Amino acid sequence: MLEKLKSLLKKSKKPLKYLSCEYVQHGFNVDYEDIKMCCFNCHEGGGRQILIDNYKGEMIDWNKFFKEKRKMRELNKKGIILERCKGCIFLKEREWDDEDYINYMVFNHWTQCNCKCKYCFTNEQSDFFNQRKNYNMYPVIKKLADMGKIRGGGEIGFGGGEPALLPEFEPLLNLLLDCGCDNIRVHSSGVKYSSAIERGLKEGKVTLVVSVDSGTPETYENIKRVKHFKKVWENLEKYASMQGENKYKAKTKYIIYPGYNDNKEEIDKFFNHTVNAGIKSIVLDIEGGWYEQNKLKVPDYIYELLDYATSKTEKANMKFVEFYDRASHMKTHREEYRKLKENEN
């Protein structure tokens, strides 16, 4: 009787309206050295609020974890925004529930990859990242699932490193699918084919994003420093054919990397391969290191390339073009940055 009364009281609580985000409320980002709130870092506060420092795969006390989450939510209710969250474009004023569950997760806890991209953050400390070992998140997430604290309706992301190389990737992705997670985004090099990704595409619950960043083998090899251009497009064609009723779950990504692929000719060839593979959606972004150094002085031709790629999707009868964190931030503040440049001149 008491448990029934508690359940009724919980259901009767009216959601409160205040400024917050999905990751503060019900999410986390598993990184290679700690567990953070999120992976966004382009805004004023810098993002990436640390939740568990120096994390190496130990079993998490989820009750304690949720207690800390509640403290953060209470601050938001009072109008107090965490320093690292200030200025984030993902903060929203809306009604938020007050329950303890997770439906936003990002997995970035390994760095092994089958590409050697020039823009990868691991290049700055290659000896460290080449020697470090993975830790296994499957039993940790399995405990959370057994507690009934994983829900659908949010977004799960796999970054890395290359997810398909992770020993626990197949069982972990299948576990999340079994838990009802219906919006799982996997960022992959596309070099190694995954049966779990195939399952997710067939069920319409996995979005696959493969960052090819090129339209020719020469540019691909220059950026990726491996010779897998043909294999990646073959796998993309196969993934595209495995999509269920939703034909927009497999995506190609183009990171504009000034000095390497920042021209219309390369974009044209990238689009030709994308269309030939049966892909109906693309993702655009700007290389992170370059953007951090140039975000207040982005040349006009970079904006023009984003506009050009967007117009290409319309001409190719594609349904979606997405702008990731840096590109989205750049477009949002385009006019502001233009005025700053004018004042400097």
C-alpha cells in the first residue's frame, strides 16, 4: 500500500519550468579519463563538467550518482547555471521532470582506431594514447539497465576511437537496443562492418555517421592516413541497403579541414559517392583545432562552403543536412562574428 502511495505521489508531481538541458537532467558522457556531463565545448563556459574524476571503469554507485544529479537540478531550478554550462546553445527553458533515470549517454572511453586522422586529438600525445588500455563499460551499463534506470526517448552516442573495434561494442549496443533505446548515434570510420549497427539500422533505432571528409582516395589518404577509401564506401552502400522504412539513418559526414578539403571540387565528388551509395543525409562540421584558433575570424569562403554543401543536398533530393556542434555554433554566431571583424578593420 505504501509503495502504491509513493508511486501515485511521484506521478502527481507537476513538471517545473526552468533553464536546463538533457544532459544535466538525465545524461552523462563516458570519456577516456573521467565521466563528464557532456562533450560540448564551444560555448562561453567551456562545457564538459566533470561528474566522476579519474574514472577507469569501476562499478558506479548509481544511487550516489543520481543524488549528485539531483543537486545540479536543484541549482537550475533556482536559476543558478553551472559555470561550465554558461552560454551553451543546448540550454532550454521548458518543463523538466524530476525523476532519476538516464536516456542521454555518450561513450568516448577508448581511443583505438583503424584510421590515423591528422585532426585527431590523440596526435598531440600519441605515445600516451597508443599505450593506454580500454576499460569495459558493459557491466556498468548492465547494472544500470537491471535497475530499470535506462529509458528510450533520449539519445545515445558512440564516439571514440572506432566503436566497431571495441570488444564490448556489439553486446553493449544490443543491450541498449533491448532496453528500448530508440535513438542511438554511432560515429564510425566505416572501415569495419558491424552486425549490431546493421540490426539497429534495420529497426530504425540506430543512426550511423561515417566521417569520410573527402571525395577522392588521394584526399582521404592525406587526411585519414590509411588506404580504406574504397572499402568505406562499399560498407556505406551495404549499410544504406539495410535501413528499414526510415531511409535517412545512415549518414556521411564532411568535416571541412582548411588546407586539405576546403574546396567545391572535393565536396562535389564527396556528394557523388554519397548519392551512389544510397545515402540520403549528410552531416557537416569544421575541424576542431582550426576552429578554436579561428572562430572569431572565419574566412567568408568557409561559410560559403557550408552554404554550397547545403544547396547540394537540395539538388540531390536529400532530406537532411545536419550541422554539428562547431558548425552549428559558427552559423548561430555568424552575424556577430562578421561585426567583430568589421570593427577590427
